[in-house]
Amino acid sequence: MSVLNVLRYPDPLLKKVCKEVTKFDNELQTFVANFTETMYHYKFCVGLASSQVGRLDRLITIDVSKARRPQPGHGLLVLINPELIHTSDFKIVREGCLSIPDFTANVKRAMKIKLRYQDTNGESKELEAENFEAHAIQHEMDHLDGILFLDKITNPAADLFRRVKH
């Protein structure tokens, strides 16, 4: 396995819409293994979208147990072709991104979601998530449509913050 290169803003691939995954083969399995290793390589990284490593497929990985303050959730999730089917309990939350390492921002996100997706074998599944896990899934799903958290800010003076390095 290997750690993949994470693209940084303003790389134009970050603004591209990803295509549906239709082949669930050995090549996809290898990519998922490298992709997951890449997410775990970065301390406190809880999610990654395939577009962030230059692959324009609808694929994300999430594990909120790796947060600075570990959060309850489903453990490692590999979500292929995810689509939200229900959202509720919206709240303003702070988020950051490996592709925009110098800033965080306040963004409105649903704290309860239900989604449909495929697993690495192409099996259709549904999942309910809440709180930080729901927030992280939505952030990564936005990447699949070329949307960055910077695009969701309505008032940069009040909602954009320079990240403090630890």
C-alpha cells in the first residue's frame, strides 16, 4: 500500500464533479486500500474524497474515531456513489480540510442524515449517521460535486478563520 498525494487548493481538480463508479474490480480494491491508508496517514484526518487525491470517482472514506477528540460513529466507512436521502437538525459547525490546510470555517450542516451508497463490492446499502459523523460525510460528499467549504461561506469576515498550528 502507499500514501497518495493530497491536492491543495486552488488545484482545479478540486472543483470538478466526480463520476459514478461502475466497475467494482481489483483495481478499485487496490485504490481503496491506498486511499484509506492516505486518510490514516494524516493525524486527526477523519475523511477524504477521491477527488482530493486526483481521482474523479464518487468515493469517500470516513472514520471519526480518528478525530482530535474521538467521536462515536460507525468506524471506517468506505462510501461509493453516496447520495443523501434525508437530512435534518441543521446547525452551524466549524470545519477544516486537508486540501485547505491554513483555514477553517463555520458551515451549516445537517446533524442527522440518511444516505444510500454502494460498498466496495457494489452492494447497495443505507446508513444513518448523526452529529460529527454526519457533518464529516456531508463535507466529503461536497467534494464529489466540486464544492469546497469555502464555497459555503456567506460572510468571510465572520466565518473564515486562520488555522492555529499545533
